Amino acid sequence: MAIIGGGPGGYVAAIHAAHMGARVALIEQGRLGGVCLNAGCIPTKALVKSAEVLLEARRAHEFGVDLGEVRPNFGRMMERKRLVVNRLVGGIEQLVKGNGIALIRGAGRLLSPSTIEVAGTEGTQQVEAARVVIATGALDGRIPVPGLASPGVINSEQALELEEVPRSIAIIGGGVEGIEFACLFNALGCKVSVVEMMPAILPLIDDELARRLHQILRVSGVNVVVDARAKGVTETAEGLSVAFETKKGAEEVVAERVLLAVGRRPNTAGLAAEELGLALNRGAVVVNERLETNLPGVYAIGDVTGRIMVAHVASYEGEVAVENALGRPRLADYRAVPNCVFTIPEIGTVGLSEKQARESGMAIKVTKFPLGASGRAATMGETNGLVKMVCEEGSGRLLGLHVLGPHASDIIAEGALAIRHGMTAEDVAQTIHSHPTLPETIHEAALGQLTGAIHTMRM
């Protein structure tokens, strides 16, 4: 088996295939781990952790701890980020080597469904494989806005290599990437503005949680403008001017830097997809439930398929594709894909939002439990948030779980497991949850679906 791309889809597929007894070649032109590990998930979360420590230190007096002056050392934050990334990349390299996987450095190009041409620094070679997995990931999104080539306009990868915190930054895009960076830069003392084209930030997140986070951002000093279409970036004496159109008319925001955060697009460049007749849909590789493409023996996983573009889905699809390729039939199941937003506070969500459930015509029951009523949240000093549970009325089957608050990315796993196995609110409510912990809030929301939560008044 040959795998093109060593990101969280490709390297997981390679290791899983090796575990199943396959002889594996992994083709990667850059560093193992892909964008996620080198310029996305991991470095941003390392910096967000630094920002969280900074914010907690500024509140230390609330916990009876006197620290004196607290200020960020951005250089040391960036150095820690690099150390974390390098350690994890090194770990993956050791795993690949330890599993007997042939790591071939270079860019892979399909010559046939079983032949890959690899162009590397040491020349060109061909790799023959009975099965091929395409895991080439995605590239930064693009929008037709004049001025984006101006000095000072950066993408997420460049934002992670800044040498100092800008005095001000305007972020074009209020999705996951844009809002995570907004929280990070705001915590570091940067004046942040966000320009979002849609009527609300985080359009793929439950409306209520997105509105609450918008309010938290506003109170913390972030200027968020929604229903605003960016029209152009212009260099001025005061900085970069981002012009945008709203229902009120033309407006602008001026900042030292502009961050373009408008999502990502599948990366099929250089694969020779058109020459081979590889089926594409709007630039994404088309696959079926087994992750098979239209070419015999060729599979595709992760962002290059343009479906659910998050690292954990790429890894999951890597396992599914490999098992199908090696004769163990398995269908990809997307009923319970958790989505985490590493804002301050975090968001974790899985399953149907309230709006999606209602639009489907299902009879539902929605319950909520505020973190202000959580003992654990009170001890942490993090009571700004809630848990929202969406269940099918009558059966109580869990359809969606949505969490805004500290460690939401961790506790959402309970919801994913419950939805994946068709569990009900009663199943969750009758499961003993440790005290005092944040997952108790899920227990309380489940009780709300039945006789009522214990630690809130019945409405």
C-alpha cells in the first residue's frame, strides 16, 4: 500500500495498515503531521494554552494568590510552541520507522491507479502499490477581494510565526479558525476586529452557543461585525484598511495586520487527477462510503474529499480506508462526529443542533444546564457557559449535545459515545458521574429530559 500525504489521515492510515500486516510506503514532501501538527491544530492550541495561563495569572488574586505584575513573553510562548510541535513530529517519525514503514520524501503524482511518481530533492522515482490512499489534505481558502497581496496580510501559518504581537489585527472570517485566533490575540493584548460574511459567527455551531460566545467576545473587547462582506484591503498611513459592506452601508476597520481566515479547500494539485479521470466535485475527490474513488484500488481520505475537514475525521477515515483496502469491509459512519472550537471558553458539539433537529421535522425536547450551577465550574472560577441537550421526544434518544465552557473539547466525548450507540437521556442520567466534575453538567441536562435537573429550579 502507498499513501500520498503524511498528515493526520495519512500517517494514521500508514501505521494502521502496517499493524494489519501490509507493506507500506508513506509519501510526504514536508514534515510528518501535515498542517494540523505543524501549522494548525497543535501550534494554535499550544499558544491558546499560554494565553489561558496568562489570563488565569491575571486573576490569581481571586484565588488568594499574589503574583505581582503579569505580562506575556511572546518570544517564549512561540519557543514553547515550537518545542511542542517538534517533539510530536519526532514522535510520529519514530512510530513510522518503528512500524517498518518506508518513508519516501517528495511530492506524489499518480501515473496509474497503481503507480506513483515521486519527485524529491534527490530526483524522481516510481512506487508501485496494489492499493493507493490519497491523503493530500487542504490548502488555505481564497476569496476574490482586492488587496490581499498587500504586505501585512497574513494567513494562519504566517500568524503562527509572528515575532511579536501586533498592536491591532483585523480578521476576515468568523469561522472556527478566525474566532480561535481572535480569542488568542485578544488575550495577548492585541486590538481585534472580526469581519464575518454570514449573519453569525461560527455558522456550523448551534446558534445559541454561537450567540453566547459572540457576547463573551464583545464584553472582552473584540469587535465582531457580522453580515459584512469584505470588499478590499488598502494600505494607508494608519495601517491596513479593510473595507466591508453591511446592511448599513460601507464601513471600514484599520489594523496593523490582516489575517485571512476563510476556511480551506481540497488539495489535488499535482496529483494528475484530470489525466487519470479521477472523479472530482468542485475540486474535491469523490469517494463512496468505503472511501473508494472511481479508480480501482485508489482511496481518498481527509480534507482532500472536502467533506468534514477536521483532523480526527481524517484519522478515522484513514482506518476505514485501510480496512476496506485490505479486505475487511467497513462503512464510514458520520453520525457522531464531535466538533471542537478552542476558543476562550471552549465549545464542544456533536450531533444535531436544535435548529437542524427542528428543520428535519422531528419532535424534539431541548434541555439546558448552566455552568453557573456547577460546583466544579464554581471551584474553577469558570461559570460562563452551558450544556444543551437535544433529544427525540418520546424515546429520549440523544440527537445532539452542545457545550460552551472550560474543557468542552474533553467532555463532549461522552455525547459522541452516546449518540454513536443510540443511547437515551435515561441511559446518561442513570450513569453515575463523578463529583465534583464538569461532566456532571451532562448528567444534569439528561435529568432535565426526565423529571428535572437537581441543581436548577424547574421552569
